[in-house]
Amino acid sequence: MIKKITCFVLTALLCLSFSTVVFAYYYGESLPRLIDDAELLNEDDESRILNKLDGIAEAYEFDVIAATVNSLEGKGVQEYADDLYDYNDFGLGDKKDGILLLISMEDRDVYISTTGYGIDVFPDSVWNYILDIIVPYLSNGDYSSAIETYASLCEEYIDNAEKGISDGYDYNYDYNYNYDYDYGYDYEYDYDDDYRPKHGLDIKWIPISIIIGMVISFCIMWGFRSQLKSVHRKPAARDYQIPGSMQITEQSDMFLYNRVTRTPRQTQNNHRGGGSHGGGVHVGSSGRSHGGGGRKF
């Protein structure tokens, strides 16, 4: 009996220690900026990309994170990405500025989560553009190119934001529109009488012209009417028919109109390669605000 109790206690302690390790991995332990749990990268690619991500953080005080996982562990992709960022102390500065790319192989989801200053640097139009570029790489299984391209695009947009450039427009540039042209031309025109403007038509002739036109039109129409003295309106359509002139030799029914109402059938859509979902700003389980969105690949 004692052996059974001892075995049960040791098993419980082992399970508790294992769950503690897993909890620490996702909630609190300092993780690298590149997490490849799905093992999609080789060692050389992983080392090269991690060095690039660390270099961006050092140069701009802005965290750029990438993670690959095999399973979302029952969470939604948005919730998983936000929690992965929030509970592992990612983000730099007081507002935890940064961006995270999550690639999940479970249902082939890719999601971008932005935080702090990252929400401003990567609005909906920008993270959608980044996904437009990297999703073809993911669909073709070229995960290293996808993540490395993501890192390069992030660095470009962060650098532009530091310089005050948004979508190619430099808002910090001091434009000077003080143009002073002096070509030395001196125009002096001397119109003679033949080229001087003439006085316009007196306004009193406008109603006179209208009245004259109405009188002429009335006279013409009255002349046409006087030629139709023998024509009288008939009370019914059959009065215009010459008796015996219409003989019906064949009758048939002709279908003229058709009205069809169609109701779309509900089908399941897997969204493979479809449009983005997400957008706007939402609050994660930690209470921190996030932007971003994702799609299938």
C-alpha cells in the first residue's frame, strides 16, 4: 500500500513539474525573437534570421518576432499570437513596441500581431501588404524566404517611420514653394479700332426675339392644321379598321416572360489562400491593445 501511495505521489510531482516547465516556456521565460517549434528552418537559416531580428531590435528599439508552431492548442490564431507576445515579455519601451509573425501548421494559418508603436507603423494596409508578399512563399513551402522577407519589410517600414515617411511620402521634409519668376517680358498691346471689343447686344432684344419666334411657329402649325379638315378622331380602335381586311388564319400561344428566383446554397469555405481576417485594434487577454490580422496559406 505504501509503495502505491509513494508511486502516486511521485507521478503527481512529475506531472506538476512537467506542466510548470510548459507554463514557463509560454508564460514568462525569455524567448528568442525567432521561435521555430514547427522545425521549418534549418540551422543556417535560423541563425541568419535570428541575427537579423536582433539587429533590428538593437538599431530601432523595436521588437520584430517570428514564430512557427504545429498547433494552436485549442486557441484562435489571433488569441494565440497575442498571448505569445504578451506573456513572454516581448516588446521594447514603455508601450512594448513590436510586431509578431505567427505561422501555424495545424490549419495553415499565418497571423501578424502588432503592439504599441507597432500599431501605428503597421496599420491594416501595411500588414495586409506584407502578407500579400510572404503568403506565396508559405504556400510553396519556402518558409525561410517568407520569414526573412517579413523581417526585411518590417525593417524598411520601421526605418521609414523613424524618418517620418509614410507610404513613400516624407512628412518631415520642408517644402519651399516660394517661386519668383522674372523672365523680363514686357507686354504692351496697342489695339486699333478694328480689333477693339464691340458692345454686346442690348438685352431688350431677347424677349422680342422670343415673341417673334413664337409667332412664326404658331403660323406654321396653324397652316398644317388647316390641311386636316377631313380628318376626325375615331372613338374606338376598330373604327380605323377597313371591314374584312384582317383575316386570322393561325393562332398560337407564345411564352413571353420567365421569372426565376435563386437562393445560394450554403457551403463550407476553407479560405485557403483567401482574403485577410482581422483588422482594427482589439484587446488581448492580458489587457494590452493589439492590431493586425491574418489569413490562410
